[in-house]
Amino acid sequence: MRRLPSLFVSHGSPMMALEPSPARTFLAGLGAHLPRPRAILMVSAHHDAADRGGRATVTASPHPPTIHDFGGFPDELFAMRYPAPGDPALAAQVVDLLGAHGLTVTADPERGLDHGAWVPLSLTYPDADIPVVQLSIASNAPPEWHYALGQALAPLRDEGVLIVGSGSITHNLRALFSARPAIDAPAPAWVTDFTDWVAERMAAGAVDDLLHAVELAPHGHDNHPTMDHILPLFVAMGAGATPFAAERLHASTTYGLLGMDVYSFG
């Protein structure tokens, strides 16, 4: 079986499911350029172990429900469903793999797929016919923990599992809601300076720098006032091949402030 890459996708606003944008167009065509996976493991910024007393979980429902974990959006968005099957056997394998590396994760038979998972998947795999399992981040754990999480999951890539970290390369909602820019607004320098730095460090294979991008990159804290949306990037990086190899598949912004970069590893 052909080894799959690991991916990082920026999922932006839930409205990407409805509104035209360069990122939406890219994700809608991405599946055709990838080997078809037997299953998908999503690591979403919106599934956070820190919100659950530090208990990291992986979804184990055979039929995970679609979670509409947002408010103030059109009814059309709330009516959307992504009825992909789950994969309890894969969830159990994830628990075992991570446990063997000293990373405690438990299976959750009830939790479904949040918008960090189903919005990009509804574009890339619209038929919802590939099993999906979702793993939590832990925003109270450091970047190195998430990188190690990805490294522990890497063997799944040889078994037809597509590992996808879903977050956002920039994510400052306070600035977004304050400015309320148009969907095609140009990106300010404080956004592009950060994304360009990340791209340069990716090309250089500077893993340690990237793990501390929020501290080291220009305007790091402005683009990530909280860590939740960059942590899935580190999981995807860890799951990539050794030696480190990154490819920037897509770069754009939505509303000027939400960087929509997509990276492939391995």
C-alpha cells in the first residue's frame, strides 16, 4: 500500500462550506490529487482535551454525528451534515499506538465530528464515504507534545490512513470581529510577515523554530493569541517522514486575516 502524506489544512470560517474563496476551490480539488485513503484521522483545533479536564480522546462511534459548534451563521450551514462512517477499530489502534509512546488517550463512543473536521472534508471528500476518526489536541500541552503525538501516529500512513491536522495558519478572531473585513480583503503585513516566515522555515526544515513560531516569528502572538489553531500543524509535522520534508500546497487569506495555508509532509 502506498504511503500517504500527512496534511495540515487551514479550515478558516465555517462559512467556507458555503462561500466561494481560493481556499475553498483548492480544498475541493485536493482529493483528486491524493491517493484514496482507506480512512482519515482528523486532528481538529476544536476538539481540545484541555476543555475536558485534560482527557485526550479519539472518536470511536461507528456513525459519528455532525457537530455544529458555532453560532450566528445561516440556517443553511446548520442544515449541513457530513455522514461519513466512523472506524472504531482505527480508534482502538490510535489508543494503542499512543499508549505505547506514553501518551494516554481514551476512546469516546459518542463524540462526533466538529466543523474543523467536517467543513474541509465536505469539500475534499464530498461523498462522505471514507471512514473518519477525530483525535483531540491538548492546548494545555506544549508544541513538542503535539509533535511527539504525530510521530507516534506516523505508522498509520503506511496503512492507508490520511492524517490531517486541521487548524489555521493564522487565527485572531478578536481582530477579525473588530475589523469585519470583506471576504477578499487584502492581508495586512502583520499576517503575511508571519505566514512568509513559516513558509521559509518549512523550506529550511527548521523544525525547532517552527515549534516555537508563536514566540519567534514576526507578530506570532498577534496571529495566535491562543495556541489551539496552530497545534494541529505540529501533529501533522510529526506524522511526516524523517528526514523532515514539507511542501506548501496552497497559500491565501480569507477576510484578509485568516491565513488559509495548506501543507503536506512526507
